[in-house]
Amino acid sequence: MRTLLRTIAMAVALAAPQAYAGMIGVEDTERDRVKSMLERPELATQLEKMGVSAADARARVDAMTPEEVSQLAGRLDQLAAGGALSNQDLLLIVILLLVLIIIL
């Protein structure tokens, strides 16, 4: 009787699904991070100028594969925090420096 109970217990233990590392949603944190970037007002404004609504952008991120989301998150990490200067900004700085040099 005891061996029968042990055998049944082992069969139940082996039949239960096991959690694998691949089942844990690591990419979900990256997906959430990318989606949180879409919530930023300045980004939403730029997307609207390009004809993409914020809801469409979120839907596109949801449709991405985990590899695509990881690649996009990596590219976001590489962007400069302050952004890049446009040609107009650079020209304005040069003109201001020239004016200051002439005045002094």
C-alpha cells in the first residue's frame, strides 16, 4: 500500500508542468520600458506629426517579437540623453558667438 502511494505521488510530481527559464517574461520588462517611452508627451507629439497615433505605436510594440523589442530597447539606451543639435540650433550658437566676439 505504501509503495503504491509513493508511486502515485511520484507520477503526479512528474506529470506536473515545470517552469523553465524561457517561460519567465524577461522581455516584458523591456516591452514595458519601450511602451513607457511612448507615453512621453514630446515623443507622442513627434509621432502625431509623422501620422502615427500613440495607440497605434503601442499596438505595434505589442506586435513585435521579443528579439525586436530587445533590439529597440538597446537602441533607446544608446541615444544621447540630451538629444542632438539641429542645424538651426548650431547656426544660432555660431551667430551668437560671433556677435559676442564682435561686441567684446
